[in-house]
Amino acid sequence: MKSFIKIIAVGLMLLSCIQKNNNVSGDQTLFTGKDGEIKLIVLAPEHFHANLLQKSSIPQVNDSVFVYAATEDVGLKQYLAAIESFNQRDEMPTNWKTIVYTDDDFLNKMVNEKKGNVVVLAGNNREKTGYILSAVNAGLNVLSDKPMAINREDFLLLEQAYTNAEEKNVLLYDMMTERYDMVNIIEKELINDQELFGELAQGTPEDPAVYMESVHHFYKEVSGTPLVRPTWYYDVEQQGEGIADVTTHLIDLLFWKCFPGQPIDYTKDIGNISATHWPTEITLDQFSKSTGETSFPDYLQKYINNSILKVYANGTLHFNIKNLNAGLKVIWNWQAPEGSGDTSMSLVKGTKAILKTVQDKEQDFVKQLYVEKPEGVDDNEFSGNLLKAIKKIQTTYPFVFASPTSTKGKYLINIPIENREGHESHFKYVAESFFSFLIKRDIPEWEKMTTLAKYYITTKAVEVAKDRD
């Protein structure tokens, strides 16, 4: 009997060791996918992306959400108001219960209490990388809005956070919502159809093989309501420059479309980074309309010249990736022209086809995807390969078809509007992917490597642009 009891005791000890080694956080065992198992901690929610993860209910996510923020935080008030609107809406209301802690020691309180197992970050980018590292060190998984780093010091902290995450057996993930845009999904399929697209062209710095451009606006509406920006959003030391922020999506799409599933090692695969930057000029009236404040705060005074606030939100960025030349451009205007909004364009050159996305007045500011025949490619071969590529795509996306335009050798890839979902809906898919990784523990190594390569490029670009001033 004693021997039997001893065997049971040893078995329990071994089981305890296994659980400790596989713990996701302090007292949490492995995720299994059961309802309510994922407990969110929302830390310093100062950007509206924080609430978009909760726009829809997800069975695995517990209705009780723990929120930690500084006292009198404007972003917190907006977050709580958004969550309440989700709970009170007529169609498919949510049932979130927020447990809020506010004080100057909110970070230490969160780390010490560890009431959840997944930390959500979307807020002031000056503090974000430090929050990431603190959460990881506490044995908590992290789902972070972009950018995860806005300068060289942040990049080094992010590297450390990934190293520590492996040691703690927790996951760290970047919210790359653009991967769930249907136009991007179809473009990726076409780029990786070698019979149609061929190989990626090499390009030159002056005529890159991949060029992407994104235009944003400080004053705009979200869900039909004017977006109130926090005052720190206009401080590049807190929000980050444009080439440290928006370009994170552009670089991620470049890696994801052109090098799918491939690890990008920034120490070997990235080179020749060059960048420029310039300011968007904001008047006090515009600033007040955007923020609700009647004066510029003290920390913005150093950016003011002749009563005009200069925000370094615009820039260009060029780099090599595995000898491919890539170029990016980001623009922040004050407000979009009537009837338009944020826009984007891209150009990806292959040896047998060229892919373009355009979102101009001609397209009624709806992003459209085109395929063009390069010079030297046979017309019949090109059209035949495009037809075969579309048929393959239709097995998964039957609503997609190609139609010729008025320009010879140029085709519109028709993706009906009703089969596209808006940017806000993409956050749910990011969350579901991350939660799947938590359960299966199968996040690929390339996700970490490409994320670090992305932030190496953006933070290096800021240094290069400043050195040119």
C-alpha cells in the first residue's frame, strides 16, 4: 500500500512539473479552447483599436475584462463608452463586464494581480514597448496594436521581450489587420501563382519592384462619429513618426504576400535603408477640432513655429530585402476630400505579370486590384494564365472574376463589395488567430522573425531620416 501511495505521489509531482513548464501565466494551465478560458487584461487603452477587439463576442473569451489605466485617462473613458455601446446595441449585443482599476501604479497593480492571461495593448506608443516587456516578464501573453516600437531603444526592448517570451512560454503577437482585407488576400494568391506572376522582379532604388503608398487623415469619422484624438497623438515622441507607424502594415503586407511563410532575418536579409520625413502643419483651430482642447500642451511647444504645429507624420522609406528593392510612402493630411477617406496604392512587379491596387476618384475611392501584362509577354499566354489563376481562386472565393479594361493587357480583378469586410471587422480575425495559437501552441517562427525585421526597418528609418535633417 505504501509503495502504491508513493507511486501516486511521484506521478502527481511529475504532473505538477509538466504543468509548471507549460503554464501560460502563473497559475494558468494550457489553453484548451473551452468557453471563457481566455481572460483579457486591457492595459492603458488610449487608442480606439483597444475596444475593436471586443466589438463581437468570442466564445473562448471570458465576459469579465480587467482594465488598468491611469487616473482621469481620457482614452479610458472613450474605451468604456465604446464597450457600453456594444453591450447596449439592438443587434447581437455583447455582455462585457469591465472591472476597472485606475491609479498611477496601474502597471505594477496589473503585474502583481495577474487576474487575466492575455494583455491587450493599444495606446500611447512611447510606453507600449515597456508595457509589453513587463507583461511578458510577468508570464502573460500579449496581443499588441501597432506599432510595437517607435525608436531604436524600443526595438532593443522588443527583441528582449521576444527572448523572454520564449523562456516564459508565453506568446507575443502584433495586430496585423490588413492580412484579412479581401483585396490583399486575393492579391497574395495571384502573386504566388508562379505560372501567372513568374518571379519577383529585382527593381532598382529609383524603380522598385514593390512600391506601396498609404494616405491617412488626422480628422475623420469612425463608425459615423468624429474621432477624438488624444493630444499626445500629435507628439511624434509618443505616437511615433509616420514611417514608424503606418509603414508597419505596409512592410508586413510585403513580407506576407511576397515571402509567405519565409523567415526574414534582419541581420542578413535587409539592407540599404534610406528614408526622408517632413511635417504636416496643423493650426490651433484644427488641433482643437480634433482633440477638444483649446490650446497646445507644453510638450508640443517645441514643434510649434509661428503658431503652426509641425507633426512629422510623412515620409518615404526604401530598403532591400533579399536583393529586392522596395519603396514605401506614408502621408498624413489634415482631412480627406469630400466623399473620400484614407487611401492606399501598391505596385508589385513580377517577370510575367504586374499587380496594382488603386484607390482614387476613378474607383470612387474603393480599393481595386488590377493585373497587367508586362512588355515582352505573349498576349494569349498571359490571358490564359490569368484565366487559370482565377479558376483556382474561385474554388475558395467563387465571387472573384477578372474582366478586361479599356487598356490592352490590363484586367480588373472583380471582388464584390458585399464580399469585403471593413477594417473594424478585421480585429476579430486577428484575435481568433492569436487565440488559436494559444491553444495549439503552433505559432510559426517566421512570425517572430518578420515582426522583428519590420520594426528594425521602421526604427532604423527614423534614425536615417533625422540624420538627413
